[in-house]
Amino acid sequence: MFAFRNKTVSPVSGQTDGGARAPGDLPVEPVNIPTEFEDVRYMLHCWQAARINTPLPSYEDFTLGNMGRFADEIAVIHCLPGEAARILRAGKLIRSIIRLSGEPSPDLAPDLGEVPFVFRQAIASAIGRSRLLGEPSLTLCRWLIDNRVSTVEIVAFPLSCRWSGEYSLLIMRPRKAQLNLPKLLINASQQGILGLNPVAGEDGLPRDFYILSINNAAARFLGSQPDLLQFTLLSQAFARLGIGGIPDRLLRAACGEPIEPFELAYQLDAHPFALQVGVDSADGILAVTLTDIRELKSRVTLFRSLFDDNPAPMYVRVQGGEGFLNVNEAALRLYGYSREAFLELGISDLCADGPADGLEEKDAASPETGPRHRTADGRIIDIIEYASEVLVDGRPATLSTIMDITERRRAEAHVTYLAHHDPLTGAANRTVFTREIERAANNLAGGGRAFGVLLIDLDDFKIVNDTLGHAAGDAVLIEVTKRLKKRLREADIVARLGGDEFAILAPGLESREQIEILAGRIGQELSSITGVEGSPIRIGASIGGAVAPIDATGADDLLRCADLALYRAKGSCKGVVRFFEPEMDVQVSNRRSLEMDMRNADIASQFEAHFQPILSVQTGKLCGFEALMRWNHPSRGMVPPLEFIPIAEETGQVDRLGRWMLREACGQAVSWPDPLMVAVNVSPVQFRSGRLFEAIEEALRDSGLAPDRLEIEITESVLLDDSADNLALLRRLRERGVRIALDDFGTGYSSLHYLKQFPFNRLKIDRSFVREIDNSPESLAIVRAIIGLGASLGIDTTAEGVETTAQLERLRAEQCGELQGFLFSPPVTRGNVAGIIGAFFDEARQVA
């Protein structure tokens, strides 16, 4: 039981060595274990006192004086190397606890193997831990005494001795608290248990029952607590549940009649209850068990409902046999039989493939079978049968759910078609196109034909969706597919990759010239689409092309080349065809590098706010500044906004940059003279983020700038994205006092509907019209119309990009409100703003 160790253990560190420790190494803290008894603490103190100048106290020093006082509760254990531990002495109480008969003697000392297992393990644990720690150790051992669980403390004191081997002194003592195990087990049961004593009437027959004992579960079923129900009449408990009188079967059981389990139903807290009541008797006492069968009843009800009312055909048949036990209405409708006729059939009567049982042919790894069945009118149907094993009246049976897949088999071809084609247009989908281009690329290595790839993106398709609705957009996509197929050869493949993006694989076209001719025909064909559903439209196509093996030989590389060409075409102007050029890779690489630099950029150190003055046309007074973001890249220098703003919008960085710009602009403007305002451009992406209002609130709050000195500039695309939500946000800003300007007015839609929906504070005339105002009557007419429209609606107008005196005079003559441009000042750093403000406010100088 114990492994003998010829070593001592340090009481401080638990490390072993070959000899005694020096006195200075001994612990000074008393040994403390969680014992319940003061006597044991006294023994610990004695053990501690007896180990002065030695790792362990000697057997003689510690036991003398203690053996007599605690003789009944002490045992001495001796262990020699390679031998089982033996009990040299055991007190009367210990012998009683561990069921040891007779007093051990030195000659006939029993070993621990004669002790019950639970005590043997506990003693071994206590001694082993005391040996490891070099100090007394406590182990708790639980034992059943008179149906009560008693907890016995076993404390092992390690000792030294002049004789060979290891010696330990044990103290064993039961703790006072005991646990009523039967009561614990009964109360832990989820089944209600009652002990009932019959109460007889004058005729000597039982009329009621006295509750002798009741567990927690039974009390819960009766809506009360055990201590409130014990020693009361059962009829009183039943009366509170609305149960009138004692069930007759209980009274018969009290008379000695054997009773089968029965059901007791009642309401408890307005909820239905159902219990199965089991009864047994002994010496006139009834032992009653209560089992909650609500879930079982629900399952039975549910099964019946699921079977009888299930829209899926179902039948039950004898397991391994022919006959049917039951069938639901759905199965009768499927097979066309009456219930009586169906139940007279056997399973082989249904099988159209022969008498063999379909279940015997199914794959053991699958719950499905696929036989063919014959209906009453002779039709053959394809089915799938889902079978499971059930018990019917205690006998094994097979429940089968039948699925008629006759129509499904017919539809599988259509499903396969949809898996390879776009469901809207009928064109091949991305999966098919990718597979075919990989096949064509793989054939190149074996001398296969060259081929071309075109990627097509429709121009102005979003306008159709936004103005005419998605149904019109779908009609356009269908018409585009029809036109593309009209211009393609039979061997060519047209695919819709998603949205308004199409792709064409053209085998056998070996040069760019051939691909360019095809692309030109496609562009011409698509531009001829002028109407949809009675509404006029105008669309075109941007096309990117690549040729294998000239541009690339791998499928992925070839698609990337065509995609780069399409990106270049979309960045040029509408209706353009571009082919892959090697420098496109460099441009994309530079763009990705710039994107990565932006993600990692420290905004505060790299980005700057520049300010361009806004002046009154009529008075020449300074009205405020437009804040413009600039990126001073550490290695690239100043990056033009036209390069980094689109990247910021596409990558989601514009929200982070926009917050910084708002804080910077408001922080600068608060130091300007009170009349001056600051205008900040806001991207549509910031509207979509849902955090714009909080960003503006934060900038105003942190800076202290009055809301009416901040003007937010938006473009029409903000209203196109989600006009209802964005208009609601704009109204919140107006209510807050923030001014709203519509930028680049005159381009895009310039829809008067927006001016009707929302009262803008300012319309900004796009610089393209201002630039041509002197030599283009059309531009002058547009500028005049915008200024007149603004005046009529009470909206200020600002002309952008004013660069000449002639433009200034023309705008003054047209009664334009405000202007900005290089004629007066380019955007300046924040350090130069003070000089501009000083020039206007200190000298009161006006523009001539």
C-alpha cells in the first residue's frame, strides 16, 4: 500500500534529502489543517512542539502522554520497504469504524488490506500526503452508518523512530453532522413519493389518507411544500387542486386489492397536469408514486397529429412483414385507395418493380429508398421512402413516410440548368464561365486554339434602376443578353457574372483586331437599346479585353488582365473599349500601395486641412472658407485629392478621415470672427455609415463652434443612395442649425424634386459652367437659370472655380451671391488663414 522511502522531507519546501535539516531550516508557522475538533488541534500543537531540532518528532516523544488520552481514537501504522503497511495498534473506536475485530498485537499485526476499501484508500491518502509534505495531513472519509452518511476525519502524523521503517500515528473521529441518505435520495428523485396511512370511517373502511411522508417532487405536483403537507389529510391537498374526493382505486388498494397504475388529471395554477399513479402496500401503509406524464401524453398526441393530419403520405406496417397496421389520409389520396382496401393490401402489392421489399434494397448508410410504386388507377410513381422503427402496442413496426418525386425527377434537368445559368437572363453563370475559361486555357498547352475574353460593364444602368425601378432594370438585363447572343457565334459563351457585368469567351479569335471588331459590334448593339417598358433609356457599355496566349496563358491571369482593362475603360469615359497593357499592372500596384499607405497613415501628421476663401460677389466681403483635405505623403509628397478620395471611399477609410476633417475645420473656424462660416464636404459613404450625425455633433461640441457657422456640402448621389433616410438625416442637421449646401449643381440629374423635398441653404454652381461662361451661351444660360432658381426659392448660390475678372463681372451682373476660386486665392494652409481674414477685416478692402 505504501512505497517505503529512505529519505526525509523538508517541511518548508517539500524537497527531499538524505538527512536531517538544520534547526534554522525548520518552519516557524504552526501546522494548520481544517479539522472540526479542538483535540486534534491540540495534537497538532504537540506534534509541532515535539519536532524541535528534528524534521519529524520521534515516536516515543509524541506518543507518550497522548496514547492514554486518545487511546480509543488512535492507530499506529508501520511500513517496511517492499511490504504492505501494517496496523501495530488500533483503539476501540477505530476498530469499530474500520470493522477490525480484536486488538492488533506486534506478532499478528494486520495489514491495511484487511480494512474496507474506502477506509484503506483514505488512510493511504492521508499518510502519503503527510509523507510528501513532512507534516500532518487530513483526509475526509464518508461511510454509511444506520442509513446515515457519516464523515470521518483521518489525520496522519508522520513520526521518526529508532526502529526501521516509517511510522505514522492516525487519529480517526466522526464529525457530528450526519446526512440522511434515504431522504436525500428520495428528494433527489423527479418522481413523487408519498407514504399514506389509511383513515377509516365508522364502518371500518378507509375513507381518507393521512400523509406520513412526502418528497419534494410529490409536494411540487400537489402545488405545495413537504413540511406543509406532511401529517395532513390527502383529501385536503386534493381539494386545493379541485379534485373532488379520494380516487376509488386508492381506497381499494387500502383494502388490499392489487391496483394497476392509473392516471390522475387536474389543473395546477391554470395549467393542465397529468400524473401516473402507482400504488403498493405494506403492513397497511400505501407507498404511492407520482410520475409526470404530460410530456409523454404530448408526444402521443403529437404523434397522432403528425401522423393523421400530416400532409406527407405515411403508413405503418408490421416489421419484416407484408401487412399494414395504419395509413393516413395523405397516403390514401396519393395511392387512390379507400382505407379498408388499403389495409387489406401488402407492401408487395404497391411495388411496381416486383415483390421485393424496398427497405431490403436500400443502402444501409442512407435512410432513403427509391422504389417505384403503383397507384390504384395503375399509374407508376417514383417515390422516396423514409423509414424508422416504432413500437405499436408494444410490437416492433416500421413507420414509412412517402415522398412522391415523379415531378421532381422531371424538374431535375431544370434544376441542373439553373445551376449553370443565370436565372434572370438565361446566360451562363460565373461557375460555367470560370470552368470554360479554365478548360480553354488548359487546352493551350496541348496546341489548343487561342481565344479572347471580354468583360462588359453597362454604363448608366444604375440610373435605370433608380429612376424606373428594378423591374425595368431586369428587363434591360434580359434585353442586353438577347442582343449579346445576337452578335456572337454559336461557339462563343456569354455569361452574366453579377449585377450589370457580363463576360464573353470567344474561342478562335487570335488577335486584338478580331476582338476589337467584336467589341465594337457589341458596343454598337447595346447603345441601340433606347427604351424599356415604354420608357426611354440610354445605356452603353464599357468593355475590357484580353487575348490568350498574348496577354496571359492561365485562366486567373487572363481574367485579371481583362478586369484591369475594364477598370481602365470605366475610368476613361462611357462606351470605351480598352485592352490589357502591361503598365496597367503597374498602375494597379501603385494604387494598392497607396491604399495600404492610407490604411497605415497617421492622420494627424500626414493629412492637412487647407482653406479656400468664399467671397460675396456684390460686396467683396469675406463670407467664410471651404475646408479641403490634403494628403502630404511622407515619400510621395502631396497626393491629389482625385487620387486618394476615391480610394478612401472604396476602402471605408473616408469615415475616419471625414471625422478628422470635421474636427479640424470646426476647431479652426471657432477662432475666426463670428460672421465667418466654414464649409466641409461630406461623402455619400459617410451617410451610409450611419455615424455622420454623431461625428458632426462631436466636432461642434469639442470645438464650441456655433452650428449655424458650419455648412455641410453634399452631392446629389447622397440623395440617390437612400433618399428617405438621408433626407431624414439632413433634416436633423437643419434642426440642429447646421447649414446644408448642394454641391456641383448643374451636373448629374440636378433634379428639382430634391429642391422641393429639402430646403437647401446653398446651391454651388459647378466650375465647368463657370469656366465656359464667357464663350458658351449654353453655360451662361445654365448659370443664369441656377441663380434665378435659387433666388426664387430663397437659396443662396455660390460659383466655384472663378479664375478671371471677366467671369467675376459676368457673375456680378447675373446677381450671383458668392464665389470662390483662384482669382482671389487658392486653398491655403491654416497658418495663412489669419492673413486673409486680417486683410478683409482690418483694412475693409473690397474686391473691385
